Amino acid sequence: MASVLIVDDAAFMRMTIKQMLEAHGHTMIGEAADGVEAVRKFKELKPDVVMLDITMPEMNGVEALKQIREHDPDAKIIICSAMGQQTMVAQSIQYGAQDFIVKPFEEWRLIASLEKVLSK
């Protein structure tokens, strides 16, 4: 199935997403706690999909998205954001994110998003 880089500053959220993915046969190839680490790990690991939080220290998800897409215009990126960040979600879509999920989300929504992005 898919190799996924999970990027979120909350360790609990990274672990939760990992468990959801693995229950459906996908693999967490790596994880990052901020945007700087996300860009570095993307280049190093070359995941099939990136699950990317917006609000993080060092570099936010929108900036990380831009840098990842500059490095690889075909990168498949799903934004995971909390309610109230509609402007940043809109920017993320503008910069090339293929889908977004609003936190908190249910497992079926995460898997549906991943399958949608992989089918493109």
C-alpha cells in the first residue's frame, strides 16, 4: 500500500494517524514534528503521501507544503487542520495540497482522503 510521512507537532496525533494507517495496510515511513523536519524527511524518504498539520513550530505547514512542492511538484499532500483555520486551508489548496481533513477526524475520513489522493 502507501508509504506515508506524518507531520504534526503533537506526538499523540502522529501515533493516532500511524495506527489508523497501519490498520488499513499502509506504512508510516517517517514522522516529523515541525515543517523544517518535514521538508528534510520528505527529501530523504520520498513518501507516497504526506499528512501535514498546519500549525507547528519552526515552520508552519503552509510553508512546508510550498517547499515540498518546489522540490517535487508531484508530491501528494493531505492537510490535517483544526477548525478555524479556513484561510490557511484555502492557501494550502492553492499551493497544491490535494485534500484536507478537519481535526478531530474519524478513521474512515482519513482513509477515504488517502485513497482519493492515491488515485489521482
